[in-house]
Amino acid sequence: MGFQLDRRIRYLSLSMAAYRLSQGVSFPFLSLHLHNEVGLSLGEVGLGIGLLAGGTIFSSLASGWMVDRMGRKPVIIASVLGLAVASSGYASTSDFLSYLGFCLIGGLLGSGAYETSRNAMVADWTPVDQRGRAYGLLRIGGNVGWSLGPLLAAWLLGKGWVTYRDLFFLGAAIHGAHALWLALVLEESFPRELQADQESRVAGKLAFETFVRSPSLKQLTYLFTYSVLLYVVFTQNWQAVPVYARNFLGMQDRAIGILLSTNGTMVILLQGPMAAWVDRQQKARVLAIAAVLFAVSGAILLGWHAGWALFVSFTLFFTLGEMLLEVGGPALAAELAPPEIRGRVLGVYGSAWAISYTVSPLLAGFLLDARRPDLLWLSQVILSAMAFILATKLGRTRPFFACS
């Protein structure tokens, strides 16, 4: 049977659907809730998101060690519960300091640990030549949730039944139900013989020392730096687009919801074929193409200040680049990681997203507060070009490990 029929990967895909549904119903509206309802400036919102990302850096790195010692399942469940606490906190916050506190909780207990444990499970259960499709299947599940989330939120807002604040209580409830479901159905993927006994610790130490001396460390360094740059572009867009659409282009909540959900719908339709293509390609080439697509997306918005330009840039070029980045990156990171230290390597890779998130909200918030979205789009073009150069360097190296 192919990986498509493996119920464990299907369960992870369903988990991604729940994870993204809870985020999609609330997080795209975080800036609008905090700015328009609570009264925080966009710069203050960006500081909180930067703190959230700072906590996520620690979470990614620490969870990598934990999933290699304790197993994947307890870490992924704890992370979803942490997200539930953070979401309810965003809903109940009334001032800047309490908002910062809930951002810290969300960072330390939330998405970094979820992504690390989830990525490790995929690598545990799939051979190297199928990992792109396995990660693609998770992306499809996640984008089912992501496409439904903004539509549900926009429908509830359009009916006048909820405020932006209420959406975060709804997100917390979804996270709570998700954690319970994981506890009941998800299997542990980490072999018991590799868990925390003295012999496994020695094996893990030897694997780490061998990895550090191998060419794979250089390749991981290129991949990590590339990912930081391109995830700055990625996270900037997701934070800036709703505010740019609402406050600069005058788009209504319903139109913003449709714009965001179109991104998810395209992933549902195209991620499977694109992931199969990624599995047949050199991963560095895939990542170089992703950088080009992100650069074109920013260039379109730099050239045209209009709703149609936002739609073309975000739903076409940005979405295609996102699909390549989100499959090619983790597939290559998993390929580089020996099984004994897989969680730690994937934790380092995952921290690239969190590091980028400490920078992008500050930059986006500052430039949008200053009403200079043109500089925001210009920065995306420049960062994407830098990432492209790194991808070409990445393509000149070869992994020492190719673990299945």
C-alpha cells in the first residue's frame, strides 16, 4: 500500500485540518481584533506576535529534544492544549501587557512543538522518496481547515452573530476538542528502543557527533538560512494582507475571507500533484523556484495598488510558492536527519519559521502604521532574491545522510 492509504498519515492530515481550522477561524483577524476592538496600535500587535515567535523558537528547539526522549505523541497533545489556552487569552485580553502574556504562553506551549512532533511522525512513517507526498497530504488536510476557517468566520461576522473577539473563543474550543481526539486515536511513532534509556542516549550522542562532522551540517545551515529569509516573506504576507486589504484597499470582511480561503482551496486542488512532482526533483531546485514565485508576488503588489493585483499576487504566485516551500523544506530536513536525532534536527529547521516570525510582524506593523506598504512589498522582493541565491548554493552540496 502507498502512503496515501496509511491511516496514521490520514490521522495526521485530519489533525492538520483541525489545527488549521482553529487558526483560520481566528488568527487572520488577530490584528483587526486587537487594533479595532482592543485599541492596540499595529506596532504593539507586531511586538506581541514577535514575542509569540520568540517563545516558539524556544519551543521548537526544546521540543526537538523532548520528542527524541519522550516520544512524539505527548508533545503534540501538550502543544494543542497550549494553543487552546493562548486563543482564549487573545479573546479575553483588554490591554497590551496581558496580550503579551498570552503571546508568551502561545509561543512556549504551542505551534513550535506541534510542528516538530508532527514532522517527526511523518519522517518516522514514510520512506525518503515519498515524504514530499506525505507532507503534501498533511498540507491538503491543513488547507481544508484553513479554507473553511476564514469562510466560517466571515459568515458569522457577516450575520452579526459574533465579534472578532468571539472568534478566538471558538478557536480555543476547536483546539480543546482536537487535543482530546489526538489522545484517543493517535499512535506513537517513535520506536521504544530509541527512547530514553542509557543505550539510546549514547547512540543519539554518537549520531549527533557524526552529523556535526558531516557535509549534512553545511546543507542544513543553508536550508535554515534560506528558510528564515523566505518565511519572513511568508509570515509578513499572512499578517499584512488582511490589514492591507481592509484598511488600504477598503475590502469588506466577506471579501477578505474569500481571498484567504481561495489560497486554501488552491492548495487542496494542487498540493497533491505538486508534491508528487517535488518527490521527483532535487529539493534545492524546488526551493529556488519557490523563491522566484515569492519575488514575483511581491513585485506585483509593488507595481499595482489594486484589489485585482492583490488577488493575483496572493492566490496565484504566493500560493504556488508556499506549496513548494512547505513540502520541499521539511522533506529535505527530514532526509538530512539520522533517526536517533530526527526530532532535534527538525526542531532546528522548525525554529527558522519562528525566528522569521520575530522579525516580520515588527516590520509589517511598522510599515503599515507608517502607511508605506510599497516598502513592505519591496522588502519581500529583496528577501526572496537572497533566498534564491542560497537555494542555488544548497543545490551544489549533497547530503551525507539519506535516511528512510
